[in-house]
Amino acid sequence: MKKYLLSTIAVLTALTVGTAANAQMVNPMDHMYFRADAGWSIGASETEEAAVFDVGIGGRLNEYFRTELVGEVRPWGKQAFKVDGVKVAKPDMYSLDAMMNVALQYPVWNKMSVYAIGGIGYAYNKTDSYRGVYKGEGKSNFAWNVGAGVQYAVTDCISLDLGYRFADLGDARAKEVATGRKIKQDVKYNDIKIGMQYYF
């Protein structure tokens, strides 16, 4: 997965440099937008499904290139924990994250465009206690995401967005009450989101 992340960043960087050289740069403060999305997170590995909501603010640097800061919340979900390959707990969990993303966007037809996106940030995963055997804990993590999507410009100010993200939110933790032993498990999601961008 690290190789996939590095490859994606390299491709985004190469495409961005190439397109930026052929596009007139603009002041991002004059091309800022607000975004809001809602969707469903399909858990990967031992992470189970959850709803996802986000809001963010961004700026368009040229015809192809934009950056954004996005905050996400997954208010409910479940995280299964394994010890020596045996599932020992499945507590409720919520996650918060903030991502700084870079997107390369390309118009393909009329008012429609496609984009590739990736970014890094911070995530916090909090588990609840489980049947009195495990105590829930909160954990701060380095996080990253990559994805792609399609946008349709309804007006000069409003665009609709349908996108996919793979999000790695680090790990979640819990502590065995009897022994104090801590257990951890990776937190990963495949997000499908529908949203809107509004340009100021």
C-alpha cells in the first residue's frame, strides 16, 4: 500500500508540473470554494462500515490544479480486534480526521471533468468499552488518502461531485481491563461520497 501511495503522489506531482507549465496561474484567494460531502465508508481489513461527512475549503490555482483542507467525521462504526488471528472484541468507534489534499482536475466533456486527488493529515480514532472486558481508548495518527472522481458544473459557482477515496487513518486501540494489555488494529476505509462545491 505504501508503494501505491508513493506512486500516486509521484504521478500527481508529474502531472501537476506538466499542466501548470501550460496553464496560467491565478490567485487562489480569488478562486476559493467551500465543499460539503456525505457518503458511506466501506471498511477494509477489520474495520467495519460507517457513514462519513465532511466540510472543507479550497482554492483553484489554475485550470487543472487545486488544493483543499477538509475535515471529516465518521460518527459511528465498529472496529474488530484480533489477537493471534482470533477476533477478541468489536467495539463501537468514531473517527475524526483533517486532510490537506492536492487535486489534478481535467475537463473531459462540456461541463464535466474528472480528477485524481491525494493528501496527508491527522486522524483520531476513539473506541468504546466492550462488554467490560476491554476499555476503549483514543489514538492520534498520521493519516493519508488517495482517490478519484467526477465533477459536473451546474452553474459558474456550483459543482456537483461524485468521488471515491481510500483512507488510511492509522490504528485504533483498546486495553484489556484484567491485564492492562493494549491491543491495536489498522483503520482503513473505502469512501464513496456525493457532494457539492460552491465557489465564492
